[in-house]
Amino acid sequence: MKRARWSRSTLPAQCSPKMLSYVTFDEIESSLDRYTVVDVRSPKEYADSTIVGAVNIPLFPDAERAHVGTL
């Protein structure tokens, strides 16, 4: 499959990242067909609870997250 090459300035409007300052769970749940929810918590935190359909892209693995939590 060939992937399109887009720069930030040429992203289609429907793919443009949106900054949200505050949303309710109901707003997220009703928008899952239009947006992808990215959960950046550790894999353990993600496994404990998450929004159905969210994609986990952790900033830290479990061991590093545990260390960060002690600083």
C-alpha cells in the first residue's frame, strides 16, 4: 500500500490535529467515529482502564513510569 506524503500545511482538513482544552466523556464517546483517542499512559495504566477504541502509545514503559512517579 502506498502512503501519501503530507506536510502539516497540506493535511486534509478532516485530518488536521485539533487542540482540545476540555471535553466530557460523552463528547469523546460520541466522536469516536470521527477521531482517534490516543492514550499516552503506560501499558499497565492502559490495561487497568481505558476508553474503548483508544490507541495506546505510551510515553514511558511501565518501569520508567514507576520511576517517574517517585520523583
